[in-house]
Amino acid sequence: MKTIIDRCGMLLLSASLLMTATGLRAAEADEAMRARGQTLYTEQMCNLCHTRDGESGPMAHVGGSLDGLAAKRDAAWIERYLRDPQAVIPSSQMPKSTLTDQQLAELIAFLLGS
């Protein structure tokens, strides 16, 4: 009986360590994705028309603030909007995105992740 209990304890410990390691790898992957999204945010010059973290571009009045976006919109809404802004908000001045699916996912991860 003691052997069974010891083995169960070892299995639980092993499972716990595996889940922790997997969680850390997932967190690192999420952080890398957000970092690539931040690069895209700069490369695509989103900062010209949007304010983020108190920093605004010369036309920030056009696009407005992205601060607190995660509390207002989910990833699916943002993706639909980025793909075809006028289909979601007809009066939008934002151009359609030319980013790949992966790039859109990275940009959205950045926008929602901080």
C-alpha cells in the first residue's frame, strides 16, 4: 500500500512539474508573439493615427486611443475590424489590413496583451 501511495505521489509531482513547464513555455510563446506584434505596430505605422500608453502620433485624433482596448473588444472583433474596417464601422477612415493571418494574430496579441 505504501508503494502505491509513493508512486501516486511521484506521478502527481511529475504531472505538476510538467504542467508548470508547459505553462512557462506557453507564456514565453505569448510574450514572443506580443513582441512581434509590437514590431508590426511600429512597422505598419499604427502609431501615426493612434495613441497608446500615452504616446501619440501626429494624427492621433483620427484613430484615437488604443489604451484599454481589451476591456472594450475581443480578438475576433478586432480581427474583423482590421480586415475590413468599413464593414464593421462604415465611417471608419482606417485602411484594410494587408497583414497575413499570423501577423494579424501577433498584432492583436500585442494590442490586447498590454
